[in-house]
Amino acid sequence: MNPFAYRNGILHAEDAPLPHIAVAHGTPCYVYSRAALTAAWQEYQDALASQGVGERSLVCYSVKANSSLAILNLFARLGAGFDIVSGGELARVLAAGGEAGKVIFSGVGKTRAEMEQALAAGIRCFNLESAAEMRKLDEVARAHGAQAPIAFRVNPDVDPKTHPYISTGLKTAKFGVPIEEARDLYRRAADLRGLNVIGIDCHIGSQLLDPAPAAEAAARMIALADQLAADGIVIKSLDVGGGKGIRYRDEKTPGVADYLAPMLKALAGRKEQLLFEPGRSLVGNAGLLLTQVEILKHGADKNFAVVDAAMNDLMRPALYGAWHDILTVRQTNEQTNGAMREYDVVGPICESGDFLGKERKLALAEGDLLAVMSAGAYGMSQSSNYNTRPRAAEVMVDGDAMHLIRRRESIADLFAGESLLP
Ligand code: LLP
């Protein structure tokens, strides 16, 4: 579904006109659609049910994509599990009403304190990424008289064919353990009293458009599970990670059912529980970043639209050269407005990399509102206070209701933890 559409020439989020949100809550402001988040969740449920694996599947929303409490709470109400990578994310999930028993903990550098926190909470599974981490978790668990449920994140060495910064399944990545070393590690883990081996985990990358690499990875996980069974190690769950891509511009993205089909075919007839860790595909297209044009700079060679959002609010263009569509909130086109020009849409931060979009054909006046689309994933969660800029407000639209789910940070918030020298 597309929750963001023009009505009478004004861009709306569901039934809420974006200019009303700008007046009520200011800009820059992230705007999410509850209906779109719910629909994205339902698409996973429907796809799994239609393939006959609904009962043995658990979708664990990857919190890093957008960790705002209201979003976590919405997914918790829908029955989601959660994929976390820090103690902070665990605290957020619990504060938002998520169930610890449905939490899986990924990441290459879990600290002792985080391991203790997750053990005390009673999470479902630790995804281990090295032999050193295995020994550390065993020690921590035994010290607490506990047994930690674990999977190893295996690195199947398949090429996900995505941006190098978000490819994680290749041999050269820092993630996971090489699949050919996994069997030996599992045997060692099975002998450690502090660990309880329950699964195999894998995540090969993000913004994947081709379902084949994930299906190939699943096939390699199954082969490993069968080897382990021969060693007397019973694997109860297979975690196939996240990674399904979304449409930012003109990418051909399969729907969830089509994306999962080859993988589920590879997994057909198995008994293990299936875990999924989608992030972007649940939230990416359900959010936009609303911003206002502050200054227009028309030059001989280039035109700049300086807006009040910047790379600190949405880092993806600066970091990955990522494309986000940029729409005017008041609909314009060449017929209705002859002043169409090519603009670089930039923020006020003192860096040349501070842009949200380059060479965009737009008809603009100062004070106009713009919507930076597909900003629900890795937008707010990657934002910072660079240039001492308070982080944006966040609003969740539900029909015509506009709920402020995070107030704009104040300058006082930014100083709150700091002190002067004695
Ligand atoms: N599981 C693990 C272990 C992950 O590392 C990730 C993402 C996910 C699941 C969720 O992947 P997704 O379904 O969202 O593709 N900041 C980058 C994306 C970084 C992805 C990091 N890991 C971006 O804005 O494109």
C-alpha cells in the first residue's frame, strides 16, 4: 500500500495533510503511517501462512532499522519478536512491551554486561559470531548459574549483490563464522555447560533485490544442520536473517511472498522453527522526512535548495550515496509551474557531503515543504546531533489522527549530560 498520496494537490499521510503536521509539530519531522507499518507486517504473516509455514515461523523485527518506542510497541502488539544488537535495544524492546522470550541478540561485540542483561531478561537466543564470544558467554552464563540458548551466525560466503557497506555474508566481512568452521565450533559449544545449542543463524546483507542468494544461504544452513544431526546436535531453529530490499526509486522489488518463495522451497519439509529478521522491509516505505525549504541559491552552474533537514537527520544519502525520492508537498509540475529547475537539495551542515538529493527537478519557493520519501528505515535510528542540531520530532499518523511519538529534542536535552571543568 502507498500511505502517502496527493489529495487536491496536497500530499497526505493517510488522511492527514502534511502541512497540518508541519504546523502542529514543526520541521524537520519524521512522519509514519500506522496502516503502512501494519500492512508491511501482515504481508510477512500472509506470505508465511500461504506457504504453510505460518505456525512454525517467528518474525523478529530488526530494531536497528527504527527503534522508536511507538514503532516497537506497534509491532509488539502485532505479536512480533525482535532482533537486537545492543543492551540499549533490549531495554527499548522491553520498555515498548516486547516479550523477552521472542528476542534474539545478534552482533559481533556483545559486552559482558549486555550478556548478563539479556540472560536476566530471558531472551530466546544469542547469535554468536566468534569462538571468543562463545567462550565469553559460556563463562558469563556459568557465573550466573544459567544456560544461554545459542546459535552461531554462519557466514555462507554467498554474494548478496548489494552495496558493499551493507553486504555481510562474504568471507571478507567481519560478521559471523565461516560455515566450514561451524561444525567444529558447534561440537565445542555442545560440550560447554553454560551454553545450550538451539539454532543456526545467518544474515547475508541488506537491501537485497534478488531472492536467490538468500535461498542459497538457506540451503547451506540446512546442509550444516544435517551434519550436526549426524554429530548428535539437534538444531531446533533456523534464522535466515533479514535483508529484503524495498523500492526507493525504480528498483524492481519482489513482494514478500515472491522474495521468500525460493528460500521456503529450500526449507520445505524441515521440522525446525523458522526465524526472520526483517528491518527495512517492515518500516522503510512507511515513513517520510518532512522538511522546509529555508533558502534557494540559484547560481550559474548549480541551484541549491537549502532545507532544514540535514545529514544528521537522514544520513543515508551522505553515507551510501542512497537515493530517496523528494516530493513537493504542494503538487507542482511543468504545466502548473514554469519555474522547474534542477536543484541539489542540501542541509545547513558544514560538509559538502550534506545532501539529501542531487539534481532533482523541482519548482520551489522558500518556505515550501518537501517530503523525503522511504525514510522509515535507518533514518531516525541513524540520526545524530552533529552541528548541535536537536533530533527531529516523530509523528505517527493513524487515519486522520496525528500522534506525536517523539517530541523534538531541545537544546537543553543536548547539554544535559555535560559538565564544565571544576
Ligand atoms: N539482521 C542482522 C543481523 C542485521 O545486521 C540486519 C541489518 C538486519 C537483520 C536487518 O536487515 P534489513 O532487513 O533491514 O535489510 N544502514 C543501512 C543498512 C544496514 C543494515 C545492517 N544490518 C542502510 O541504511 O541501508
